[in-house]
Amino acid sequence: MSRKRLAIISIIIAILIMLGWRIAILFPQSEVPFSMKATIIDQLAGEFPNFAFIQNVTGILENRGFNVTYYNGTLDVSFFRNLAKNNYGIIILRVHSALRYDNSSIDFFTNEEFVYSKYPQEVDAGLLTNGTLFYGPKKYYFAISPDFIRNLEGRFPKSIIVAMGCSSLKPGLEETMARAFLDKDAMAYVGWADLVLPKDTDSETSQLLKMFVSENSTLWNAVKMTRRIQYSGVLSPYNITSTINFDSWLRLYPSSAANLTISELISEAKTFSTMAMSIEVEAFLFFLATNTVKEAERFHIEKAALVVNSL
């Protein structure tokens, strides 16, 4: 074997070792990277549109480098089935949510009217239920349960979930919807303690994201900087003439996410991206090196054939 060929083989072995080392660091079995993709899922767009909110939040996220996707169309059961497949780092759920009559859990509304025969197996299994709003005509919609989230295909790798609906993080029910997202690898879940009006959840979610994303506050400090919403009276715009009382504020779960900052998550995402690009370059060099060996071998074979033929 020639010295040249030995040198080429040595280079290939070195590149393989480097690739293996890089991959082991980049993809440890217990780690998943944070994603610079964000989504705003606006189930309230038809009933309570707020373009200024969407524009503001999108700007906050894009200014820190997030690629933002906005959804406000057919937010049916099929749409939510794909929620965990897109590797979002931040998920903003501008959707109705409700406490069950027996106070056992929280469910998120879809825009799809409830018809049992559409998804009988999922209803019977407790993945889907029927939900109705506390105002307006009594219409029933499919609502997704915590078990629906747990059974989704895909994960929420280090995702931050902002659930903007009523009672989305009711005290005492942290182990229902919030826990379901964490069981799918989400890092943090922010939601409301009780009822909240659209205008209030919009304003306080904007404040939360401004502090956390733009100002780089810790997640807990960003939550603390939002207003406590207290209300007592009738809700005329919702055709509710009886007195309603609620005391609501944004909460964070779990407490271990309190010191999380967006800068450390972005740094992690950039490190991952840089290392991924490095691996691509090394893989390309490996491709060139292996093809160089193949070409050299082909050259020697052809040369040997010419010698034989000339004899």
C-alpha cells in the first residue's frame, strides 16, 4: 500500500472519529435542543380579533430571531393533532379553555362543533370532550384534554407554552394540562389562575413576552410584572346580566423554570446550529475523501489493466 493511500485512509479515520465525537455531544440521548421557531395559535380570531396584539407579539419574537408562524383558520381537531410535530420553541395559545364541571381538569377548545360520531373512539378514551362557552348561545365544540396532548405524535423540545385562556393554570390543577405539556418535554407552562377577558389576556401576554423576550427578564420576573385581574359585575358585551366575580393572575409551572432566560435558550439554539453546520462540513469532507480513495483505486485498477493488455 502506497504512502499516499495510507495518508488518505488516515484522514478518513480522523474525520470519522471527529464526526462521532461531534454527534455524541450534539445529540446526547437525554437532551433536546431549543428551537427558534414560534407559533401563535389564534382560536379567538373570529370572535375577538386583535390584529394589534398579533402584530406586537410577532414583532417581539422576530426581533430576537424567531421564525413566527400564525394560525387563525380552521383550528379543528386535526390541526391540534399536529401541534407537537413542528418543533416550536415558543407556543402561544390564544384559545378558549375551561374548567370542567367537576373541577377535575382543564380543556382547550377547538373551533370544530361537537359531533360524537366524528371521533367516537377518542371521546370514549377521554382524549376529546365537548365544551361550551359560559356566554352566548349554547353551542358545543370539541375540546382537547390533557390526555390528548400526552398522546400527540412528536414532542415539545424545551418549549415554553403560554396558555392565554381562562383557568389555563388553575391552582391545584397543575398536574393536568400543564403537566401534559411537560410530559412531552416542554420546559415551562404559563397560564391563568381563573377567568380572564380577551382584552386582559392580550395586554398581559404582551407584557409577559416584552419582559421575557425583549428585556431578557427571567421567566418568573416576567410573570410577576403582569397585572392581577380582579372583576366584579355584569358582562354586558357577553350578554351576561348576572353578577360575576373573578380574581385571576398569570402563573408559572414548574417553579424550576423560574430563572429561565431567553438569552440562554437562544445561545443554546445558536450553538446547536453552529455545530450542525460544522458536522455538515465534516460530512462533506468525508465524502470528498472517500471519493478520492475510490478514484485512486479506480485509477490503479485501470492502470494495471493497461499494463496487462500491453503484454
